[in-house]
Amino acid sequence: MAGYLRIATEEAFAPPELIARYRKLLEDGYDDPGFRSLWGFYSGASPRATALAERIQDLGERRLRDMDDTGIAMQILSLTAPGVQVFDAPEATALARSFNDQLSDAIRKHPDRFSGLAAIAPQDPAGAAKELERGVRQLNLKGAIVNSHTRGEYLDDSKFWAIFEAAEYLNVPVYIHPTTPPKSMIGPFIERGLDGAIFGFAVETGLHLLRIIVSGVFDRFPKLRIVAGHLGEGLPYWLFRIDFMHAAMVKANRYPAVQKLQKKPSEYIKENMYVTTSGMAWEPPILYAQSVLGVDRVLYAMDYPYQFVPEEVKVTDHLPISDADKKKLYQSNAEQVFSI
């Protein structure tokens, strides 16, 4: 493609040690139905699970070959869901540090092909902030990956705000990536197999993002940037209704935890958030997201290796947008957001 490169911004990896620890959790009867649904399947022997296990652990020739075959110039790598967020705080913190070192080593070997986000353990917010700073300053990582809720807790709780404070200070984004809904909400989803990427991921992560917005996080940290995949987990389609209902709730003083914000919720989404096309290789919603959020706010992603479908690249190649806007989608937006 003359004039621009494809940078894929939500691409997963999992060190073999993490996969082994997930399997141990399953063997020990870890009491989280979402985790058991997700990794009970991907630890199995089905063709899909086997193919994913081979690709997700590879940070070398196999991954580079897949990138070459689909014209991907660079992947921004992040630790797969649920990351280290299912472990106790000391173990999670140690694992995040180890995995960030491994990611940094892979990037040093292929600096033109890989970049990455730092894994952190929200279970220890102060430690997570320190690890983010180490990842950015010492390892040249480009932000933080948080795989949505941490044992049912969300980042809108002020006890986690050391993470946002660090991200704003370091001028790096926080990528809020889906995981399966927590025990408190997963029941109706899992009954019909809707707990994962088909719907549950978006519902749970969209909820997380809205909690962050209405809690006043962006009033406290006005320069904070958050990235969400899958074209914003549905939120761009709800902007009008979110604004209307939030204003009505504030006026009625209906909920103590819902207070007046400095801006409309939609304004924070348009000014503090970015969305990627991961898993959403479909022309209508991509064009819609660009139209309501702006072409500077939408970034390309493949969602490798969970949705490694080479033919889907053609969807974005053939979008009816200008070459200048296509370069923003594929390359320059990612360069700006992640300081590549």
C-alpha cells in the first residue's frame, strides 16, 4: 500500500507460563464461571483452541509470517484477557513485571514490527502505577493494558485512580480490553453462550467505560486517554441517549453516585477516548464511528489471533474514504496515540 502502513493496535500474546497458570487455576477449580468458560475452551483440544494456543504464545517467526501474509507492518502487543487480574496481588504484580520484560525483549528483537502495552496488576494500584512507569520509562512500552474488571471491581473506584494519575502524568493511554462478565452478572449470558466476544465482552466493557465516565474520572484527569476496542463496545451508538438520560438523572438527583459532570458524557467519549476496529471488520459501523467520533479517533486493529481472518483486511482496504483518512486509520492515529 503506497503511502501508509498497517499498524494493528489490539493484538494479543500470552507467555507459556501464563497459559500454564491458567490451566492450573482450572484444575484447582477456580471459582469464576467466566474464566472457566473462556479458558476452559481455549485450553482444550479443538482445532480453534489449538490454533490459537500456537499463535498466541509466539512472538517470533510464526507471528511475523502471519503479519506478512496479511500486510500488517506492526502489531501493538498486549497481554491477553484476563491477564494477571485473576491472581492475588503479589503474584499478579510479579507476573506483570516478568511478562513486561519478555514483551520488551521481543520488541528489541523486532523493533520495526512490534510495539507493546504494559501489563499491570490493579489489585495493587500503587504497584500498578509503578510498573506502568517502569514499563514506559525503562522498557519503552506505550501505555497500559487493563483487561476490564479485576475480580468484579472496576476502575471507577477512586482506590484505583493512582493508575489513571500515572497514565496522565506519563502521557500514555490505558487500553480497556474486554474480559468475561464477573460472577455478579454472567448468569443470563452464559446460559445461552453469550458471555464472550459475541456479546458479553461488549456489555461488560461498555459498562466499565460508562462507569469511568460518570464517576468523574475525566474531570479529575482531563488529559487521560482511554482506548477501547471493537469500535467502542457499542457506546458510539448510544451517545444521544446516554447524554439525555444522564442529564435527567442528575436533574432528578435520582442516584447519589451520579453527579453533575463538567461536560456531557458524549464529550468525554469524543475527547478522551479512542476506538479500534478490532473484531469489527464491517464497513457500516466503521464509517459510523468515524462520522460521530471523528476520523482522528478510530484506529485499525485485527484482534490477532482470536480473529485472524486474512480476508477481513480487505474490508478496511476498500473503505470509501480518502487516502488521507485511510492513512489516519491504519497508521498516523496509532502513531499519535501510542507515540510510536
